[in-house]
Amino acid sequence: MAVGDPGAKLKEIYTVVQTAQQRIIDAVHDGVSGRVLDQVGRELITQAGYGPAFNHGTGHGIGLDIHEGPALSARSTDTMHTNNVITVEPGIYLTDLGGVRIEDDVLVQPDSGSRLTPAPRDLIIV
């Protein structure tokens, strides 16, 4: 959500992050590594020219603690398993302009990931 017109650059960044997030969610399944999931989104963001501006991990598990394994990051050694609930939250942050992060909770299933977050993901400008 943006209050007021965020401008062309932030709209472009939103589209890049939204596309990266969907590709990551599409790659979720039992047995996939957190490193591979991170790489899926990071490669798209890098190809769009924003690689250095994605300066955090892609996500993490949700359970008893809000930040727990399995980790989705470039250094992760974790593997996703059926019924894990993870966040998928790529982002791009530009100094002196702003940033975009889209975060959803995803249920790991044997052959797919199922987005649990019911909120719309299209950019809403008010």
C-alpha cells in the first residue's frame, strides 16, 4: 500500500518484488532447500538491476517463535518439509527513495506451496 503516488521507480520495484515473490512461492515444495528458494528470488531481482538492494534473507519458518527455521537465505542449509509454514518476503530498498517488501505466509506441501495470507498483493495507492 502506498499513500500518494509513489512514482514510477517505486512502482517498477513493486512489480519486480511481486514477480520475485510469486516465483519463489511457485518453487516451494517438500525437499527444496532454503538456499534454492532464496536464489530463485535473488536472481530475478539481480537481473532487474537491484541485486545489492535486496539486503536480507528471503524468509523463515513460523512456529512457536516468529523467526525460526527453516531459513530461506543464501547461506541456509535448511530443507523445507511438508506442513512447514514459512514466510516469503523478498524486498528492494533504495537509499534516498524508499523500499518495497511483500511478505506472505506459505504452507509447504508435497508438490507446492500454498499461500495462507488472504490480503491482496497488487499495489494499492490511496
